[in-house]
Amino acid sequence: MNQQERNDLVNYRINREKETFNEVKILIDNKLWGVAVNRLYYACYYAVIALLSKNKINAETHGGVRRMFGLHFVRTGLITKETGKFYTETCLAILNQLTN
């Protein structure tokens, strides 16, 4: 992938994050909590994969995205531990929804 293609992909993912986050606001206003958590997770996911893509870091699965985010951004201090924890807890909330 050349730099322009990478930039286009990053911009696409950032736009998806913004659109999805706007959906979260509507869902919360309508007290649709479970769906709001799901969309919040995806808003975070789109932002994180944009960050990984921008830095040429590949991940094949949602768990891989979480691990690469922690390894390259949280552990290095580029992203706060609180933000990393929020992302992890949101991921776990979605897993709990799927298994219950």
C-alpha cells in the first residue's frame, strides 16, 4: 500500500469513527443502552485501527487490534493508561453482551 492509499484508508476509518460516535449520542438519547455500548465499541475500534494503520501496524482480529494498541501506544505512554483501560473495558462489555 502506498502512502496515498494509506492516508485514504486512515481518513475513511476516522470518518467511520465520527459517524458511529454520532449514532451513539442518538442511541443514548433514546435510552438504547446495549446498542449504544456496541456502537461506542465500534467508534473506538475505528479510531484505533486508523491509528494503527497510520503507523503501519497490522492486526488481523479485534483482539489483535487491542493488543497492538496496548503494546505500541499505551505501554509506550503515547496514549494514557486510562484511555487504554476504557478501550479494553468497552471490548469486554461487548464480549459479555455476546455471551449472555
